[in-house]
Amino acid sequence: MSKSKRPRTVRREAARNAVKLGRDRERLFDHEPGGGKERPIEIEAPSVVEVRARSVPCPLCNGDHEVLEHAAVATERGSLREARLRCRRCGSRRSLWFRLVSLN
């Protein structure tokens, strides 16, 4: 017969699993469109950046983001827009990347 785990052990295991899950979700976020300079989200106008950035949920806690800064960044491949975000619930910070495309 197996002995049941103490409540403290169960809580500690759950906390460790939550940290691992958060780390994995953050890693996946970095590989999604907008998660890095290599994969920017294409937009039609700079005014869309903040609206789109706020609509992306936090990968750690699924909370809402607030836009701390929205700046143009020059690269070898053209100009990108970086939205620096902070989660309102857990406080984690990240960037979301955009590329302005013309509709011709």
C-alpha cells in the first residue's frame, strides 16, 4: 500500500509544476508571430500596434497586458515596431514585434 503525500509536499510539487509550465509557455510565446524580431506581426498602420499588443494575453497567467512603450526600431531588414508590455496580473515583462506593410 502506498503512503499518501503530505499536504505540504503536494503544494510544493504543484508550485514547481506551475513554474515549469510558465517557463514552457513563455518559450512558446517567443516562437509565436510577434514574439521576436525574426517573426513580426504584419500591420497596416502604427496606430494598430497598441490595440493588437493589449489583445494578446500573458503566456504565464493569461492576464491582460499594458503597453509600457511603443517604439520604432531600425533593422537591416527595415523598420520594426516594438511594443514593450507588462502583465497587469503577474507583472511579467516582454516585447511584441510588428512590421508595417503597405496595402498597395
